[in-house]
Amino acid sequence: MQSDGKNKLKRIEFVFNGKSYKFILNPEEYQQTEPNRASVTQTKAGAWIDEFGAGVPTIQFKGTTGFKNGTSDPTKGFRKFKELRDTIRRVYNRVPPGSVVPSSKELLFYNYTDGEYWVVTPTTFELMRSIARPTLYSYNVHLICQRRISNPNASDVSSNKSITKARRLDK
């Protein structure tokens, strides 16, 4: 169990297709980027900025699954790495190309440490091996944040009867 000396550190988790992947070790590095959709036009009279609101957030994190992954089994870290990699591979192949992704096939990302919960799409998964750490399997994951988990899937909204109920309440 990781700790800051006073509190237990919370972890991150993926949930896909009803199965959870919990990171036993928090990533070594974590970066969340939230761009603004702003465009600058420079003229002789000065600069004009057109703002279009928040852009699409991205998350990148890297770390290792550990050697024994918190157990006495020296193969556990490798097996945990394979479980992570296989989860990402299943997400890549969840629907035929060009198909709409139903909410039941979305990848959910929970960052309990920072209180950030997103529906995400992985764009890159990397395995990194090093002679300096020959027994560890390191990963690097890049995610695009589609929307907060609390917001509904657009395809569900268009066909959801709960939307009809909400409209009736407004009348």
C-alpha cells in the first residue's frame, strides 16, 4: 500500500466491459492537459483573439506494474502488465471500424487521487524495457478524454426514454 506518511494514496482504475483494472502502483508520472480553443489573428492594429471554449483534454501517464506487484510471486508484475496491455487491446478492437461506440463498450478512467473521472479513448500504449531495470515492465499510456463520466453518451441521449421523462417534468 502506497502512503504519503499520513494518508493512503488513492489509485487509478480502468473499467471496460464490466471488468476493472486497478493499478496497484500509481504511475510514476501523470500529466493531464486541458487546452483552450483560442485562435489569435495578428493585424497592424493589434491582435484579435477568438475563443471557442475548452478543447479536448488529454491524459498521459507512465509507470511500472512492479516486479512482484505487491505479492511474493515474481511473475505477478509481468502478468499485471499483460492484463493492462490486453485491456487496451480489447478497447482498440471493441467495435468494427466506423461504428458508433455504445456506452456499454466505453473505457472508463477513474483518477481517485485527483477526483477526475472520464470516458476515454486510448491513442497509444507503449511497452518500455530498460537494461537498468531488466525485471520491470514499464508502460506509457496516452488517452483522449471524450467527456466526464457523469455526462451521458450522445447516442444514448438521442434514444433514451429518461430524456422524454425529463421533458415531461418541464411541461
